[in-house]
Amino acid sequence: MADPSDGEDRGRSGFLLGLRDSIGVPVVGPIAALTGYGVMAREAGLDLLLTLVSVATIWAMPVLMAFAELTASGGSPILVLVTLLAIGFRNLPMSLSAIPMIRRKPGFRWNQILLAQLLSPMSWVQITVFGRQLEPAKRLPYYVGFSLVVLAAGLFGAWIGFTLTLGLPPAVGLSLLLLTPLFVTLMMATSPKLSSRLALVFGGIGVPVCMQWHSELGLIIGGFVFGTLGFLAARMRDRLGGSGT
Amino acid sequence: MSFFETPWGLLVIGFAASSFWRAAGAVLSGRIEIDTPLFDWCVCVTQALVGGLMVRAILLPSTALAEVPLGDRVLACAIGVSVFLLMRWRVMPGVAAGTASLVALIVWRGV
């Protein structure tokens, strides 16, 4: 008979591992990014409580920025709903591909909606790339530990941006804005799957071009087209006798 | 003025809009198993989408990073990627090198 304390130990060690792995760039990145949102929210006329609650509930930078802009400009509820639904679509594939990595049993459970709420590009890349190296029982607590610290860092960053005038040297402040995109891109490049690496290369080139045509539709169409291209290219390589997908 | 026209009401709408797709992804993922071609394809689409967004955040940023000349941003990233490759695909040295290079370039140019 399995010892229940064994499962608890695995859960605890997975959670602690997630906390440990979040220290460093995964924490600095959201602080830097959300500092900008804090400044923007203050200038848009939001109060501090509303700013922090918006970070904790919306938890997606592009949606947050649009929310602050629309609130400041007095957008109608329907306009806000339609705009934010369009911008937030990017959360669907992220959630679709992350949840199967962390769930304990096949199929849908209601708590997965709560887990999806914690997703950010940082936690997505961590669980889909590094999560494969963890034993399945540790993935969920790992994801929760990692994501909670990243969320706390984001809240801290928004608070700094809202309450403190930017006291950082401009060179450091500007460079921190490079940190998250560079970290997420390099993390994705370490994916063990050739198909994922090809999708990253194709998407990195093609999606920004598509977004020049239309920022929201271009993102969605580009993601589907170039992701599928990476997937098919890796499968074709497999069929021709290569390996590594 | 109705509740949904107040900032807190708009936040409720924003939360619903943001959560809708996350929840839809979670529900749909119940039909997907990892280590299947369908799951790989979903990861590829997300990888392309997020990768594209990250590259765009560097090349065509909507943040204050746009104040830094494009050449400096590209050079800093090239240094970061080079260190990443030279250090056998280690992420932290690559990120540190890229970010430090950008600090140096900004200070040097006096942006």
C-alpha cells in the first residue's frame, strides 16, 4: 500500500523546487514589466487598490495595458469586453498546452480553471520546458510554487511603479525591459523538442511580420500558421529519417 | 451610471474577458493527452505565438525600450544569444550578458 506521506513529501518538494527556481530572472522580469504598468495605471487615474487587484485578476500584460487605456479614455463596457476578449485570446493556446502538463489525472477538473488563472508566459515556458524533467507528481506543486512567486513579483512591481517615482538609473530601467523577452525566448529555445524549436524560429520571424498587418488577428493567424509550419517541418524531418521531434 | 461603467465594473469585465480564454483552454485541454501529436501541435502554436510576441517586444516595443536605438537592442540580443550558445545553451549567462550589454550601450550612447 502506498504511503500517503510519500505523496505529501513529493508535493512539498515540488512546491519548494518551484519557489527556488522562481528566484532570479523569473522574479526580476515581472517586477520590471509591471513597474511600467504601475506607472501607466497611476497616469490613467486608477487608484492603487484597483491597480493591484487588476494585476492579480487579469494577469496578462497586454490585457492590463488595454484595460488601463480604455478605463482612462472612458470606454463603454461593450467596447472594453470586445477589445479585451480579442487581446486575451492568446491565453487560450497557453492554457491548452500547459494544463495537460500539470494535471494529475486525464480529463477536465474545475480546479484547472484556477490553475489556468496563474499562467503567464514565464510560468508557461517553465512548466512546458523544464516541467518535462520533473516526475509527474511534482509538476502541479512546482507550477503553483513558481507561479505564485511570479505573481507576487508582478504585484510588487506594479506597487513600485505606482507609488515610487522611477528612481532607477534610466539605463538599468530600460535594460530590465529586455530581460523578460530575452529570458522567455532563450528558455523556449532549450525545449528538447525539435518541433518546438522550429516553431519558435518560424514564429519569431513570421508573427511580428503578421502583426504589422494587424496586431491582434496577425498574432493569432501567425501563431497558428508558423506553429503548424514548425510542427510539420519536424514531422517531415522524422519521416526522412532524422530524429529529435 | 451603471456599475459596469465604473472603473471597478470595467475591471470585472476585464477579468471575465481575460479568464474566459484561460478557462476555455483548461476545458479543452481535458481532451488532450501529453506526448501525442495534437499536444505537440498545441505547444508549437503557443511557442510560435509567444516567441513572436517576445521578438516583437524587442524589435518593435510599445514600452520605453523603444527609446533605445534598434541597432543597440539587436546587438545586445546577439551578444546574449552568442553567450547562450557558447555556454552550451545556458539561459542565465545569456540573459545576463544581453542585459548587461544593453546597459553598457545605453550608458555609452547617453540615451
